[in-house]
Amino acid sequence: MEFVQHRPAVQVEDNIVDDRSKQRWIIISVAFAAFMARLDSSIVNISLPTISHYFSTGTGDASWIILSYLLMQTATMLLSGKIADTIGLRKTFAVGYLIFIGGSLFCAVSPTLALLVGSRCLQGVGTALMTASGYAIISTYLPGTMTGTVFGVASTTAGFGLIFGAPLGGLITGTLSWHWIFLINIPVGIIAVLISFRVIPDAAKPAVDGRGGDRFDLSGSLLSFAGLLGLTFALNRGRDWGWSSFPIVGILAGSSFVLTGFYLRERNCPNPVLDLRLLRDRRLLFTTTASFICFMIMGGTNFLLPFYLEMAKGLRTEHAGFVLSAYSLTYMGMGLFAGRISDKFSPVALCSMAMISTAACCWTFSFTLGYPGLSYTLLFLVWLALSFGLFISPNNSQTMRFAPEHEKGVTSGVLNTMNSLGLVFGVSIFETIFAGAMPADRISSIAGSVGQGLSGQGFQEAFIVAGFAAGVGVVFSALVRSARKHRRIS
């Protein structure tokens, strides 16, 4: 299943916007999209216990509110970049916003959990379109001397999304209802669409590389989507149905078969969705793998922390949101600092130290999470945020520096896909570990009914595993230094 599209081989200088005012508004538009994407994730996280209680469901079903968003975002990220080359960056960016707005409206009015999950899928598609086209807008319309700074600005505004998401979600859910955490996206999104149409240039016909156009690998897109969907579903439902049950074994086998087919397809496809040759540079392979591990830990801990604060510590939703803002504030500040020092110190050393710190943090918290009060919890949140902040900016910086000059966009797409995959796996695996420690007769009614005694073991086991995962991240981060760059075959 293929159709013909045109894609630029290199950036055309005529596309560069020289007007400083327009440059600022382009930066604001792209950065705000990053803010909205991260805000919508964190604002829903803090409201998960309330939503799961509203629908009388357990953590397994509630996790799909997050997983559906992340899975659709991940599965359509590379496809969204191809779409942007076909209909133009501005149109793709605006369409992504409109789909996101529509998904938000459907989320707010969903009468069942199934419809809410479906609406979150729609939001995920919109986010992927915004993210993929947003990164391309930066590299297409802004001077090369600005792109590094702009990517840093986008990361910072994403941090603001984390900061405001938790307290805002807790406040809205506690004072109004969880429906309003989706409704606030609508007026803000409409304003963002109008601004993007006004300031982003309309380059509907990208330059052609002289080969008469590229063929778009829709078959590869469908294979990757189906394989990841099956794998994530099996991870989420494995404990409930039994890991040795016929459905789980069948789904795991089927997803493995499909993902193998995706690999073979991409290896032989002249213009693949995922350029596997890019990862023949072992430095890129190691940095993206380390990033996957970091985001897996981040996704899992972000999913569990609201349940820990409300179930084990007995906090109200709005209070839990303000406690989590300590994590967000620290992460944003450390991200800016780490980005600056990565230009002066070895990113390999910084990333390795960050993963060592993450492992020590998770293991320490696993043995102190039962202590009374919030002192150790706040210490953990700040420590974990410092560790993540120290890793992400330097790792992103060195990954893009290792990328071939003519494949910066592809490398960015691979990195973002690995990050999203990490978040998906993190939620699935950590929820499975947590639920595995719960009595079987309590799994279906976890939210709002489990005390510290029943849930403590699940939290402890999850954070112990997180520490071991960070240890693996240390290895991959350290391997970057000794990795030899293999020649890529064109």
C-alpha cells in the first residue's frame, strides 16, 4: 500500500524567515505545541485516581487512558512527518491542533471509559502531527544558528507543561470535575491554530530532490502500529488473563511476528518509515536506547506517583498535584542548567552520572516510601527530577550532534519515537508490577479503596525494578564514549 509523495533532500535557503518578529512568533507557536502536549499528559496523570473511581475501574483499565494517548502518538509519529511533506508543514501543524481540540471535546463528554480511551487516541494523533511538523518547522524556517536554542526553548516550555499540569489538574478536578481538564484545551487550542496560520509560512510544495519523488511506506506504518499495539496490550493484560494463557501468548507471538515483518520491510524498503541504517552508528544506537530506558522509568514513575500520594499518603487530588509540582519545577530548572553545561563538559559523563543518580534515588525511595509524612517523598521527587533533568538535555544534544547533517530530521523522529515508546512500556510494565503485588480480589477496585499496607509492596517492587533499569541505562550511556562510528551504506 503506497502512494507517491515529494520530499526535500536538503533544506532550501529561500525558506528561511529573516524577519525577527516572525521568527519569535514561529518559536512561540512551536513551543506552545510542546507545552500543550506535555500539559495534557501531566494534567491527566494527576486525575487518574479520580477518573478510575468515577468509572469504578482498577489501575489496569485506568492505565489505558494514558497508554492510548502515548501509543497513538508513538505509532503515528513517523507517519506524521511524511504527511507534513505531502500537504505542507503549516497545514499539518494546524490539522494536528484541530484533531487535538476535537479529541479533547470528545474526552470531556465521554460517558464510558471505552469512549474516553478512544478520544484519547484521537488526541494522540493530533499531538503526533503537531510534534513532527513542529520540529520540521524549526529546521525549515529558522536559521541553523538558532535551531539548537529553539529546541532548548521547546524543551523548557514542555517543562512548564509539567509544572502547571499537576497542580492545575488537581485544582480543576478537586473544585470542578475531571471533565474540565479536557475542556480547557478547546479555547486555548483555537487561539493557537489562528496564530499558527498567521505566522507560519505556507510552503505547500516542498523542494524535490531530483529523483522524481519518494514512495511513502504506508505498509511499514501499518506494521509498526499493529505490532506495538499488540505488544502493549499484552503487557497490560498479562496479569489479569495469565501470562501463559492462550490469548496473551497468541498476542505476544503475533506482535513479535508483525514487528519482525516491520524490520524486514524497513530493511529492504528504499524509503522506509524508520531508516534502520541510521542506527549503524553505534553512538546513535546507544544514546537512543539510553533515552528509551530513561523515559520508560519516567513514564512508569509518573503513572504510579499520583496513586502513591492519594492511596498511601491519603492526599486529596488537588494536594497531590501541588506536591508533584516540586518535581516539575526542579526538572525544568535542571534541564536548562544541564543544557548549558553539556557544552562545557562531556555529555557522556553527565548522562552516566544522571543514570547512576536515578538508580540510587529509586532504590532509596523503595525502602523509605513507608515512612510517615512527606519529607522523604519530597526528597525523592526533587532527587528524581534532578536526575532526569541532568540526563535528557545532554543526551538530546549529543544525539543530534551525532546525526548526519542531511538526516537531522530523521534522527529527531527516531529519538522522539524511542522516547514515546519508553513512556508506553513504562506505564505498562510498572502497572503490571504494581498490580502483581495486589491481592487478586482487590485489583478490580483499587482506586479509592486501598490503604498503605496493601499497596506498599507494589510500590516498593516497582521502584526497585526502576533502579535496576537505570543501571542498564548507565551501561548504554557509558558505551557511547567507546562506540566506533560504523560507515553507513547509502
